[in-house]
Amino acid sequence: MKHFKTIAEYCRTIGIPGSKQPFFDIRRFEENMPTVVSKMPPFKHEFYAIAIKVEDSGKAITGHQPTFPEGATVFFNTPFQILSWDILPD
């Protein structure tokens, strides 16, 4: 299972541009969609991640969350949590 120690390594592997800061990153999902890996096998990372879904009909499946809830949603991922995803194109 892939294990990411840094945000830079994570960004490279999932196919998105690197963070402008070494220990912090913030961006819109739309920025990632043209290049992000749409199907990611299980992995772990050593940092906290927060994702906020405000609108749209896109669907992503992540580790412990078998469905992507309707409406506005906040996801919190802790270090060493096992995650994966399968992102639909919209």
C-alpha cells in the first residue's frame, strides 16, 4: 500500500500540481479535475486533510465513507487513515 509522507509526494502521485507551501495546501476541486487520477487504490498519508463539498453532483468514494452524501458535506481525514477513491467525471 502506498504511504505518503509529504503533501508534495501525494500531489505528484495523484497527478495534481504541487502545493505552493510545503506544509499546507488549499485549492478548489475544479483545479484538480483535468489531471487528477480518477481511481486511486488504497493508500495512507501522514497529514490531516479536510474536503468541503458545497454543490454539484460529482461522486467520490473514499475509504471509510461508502457513498458521497447529497448536499453540502465536510470530510475529515486523519494521518494514517486508509483511503481510496473512484471519482466520477462530473
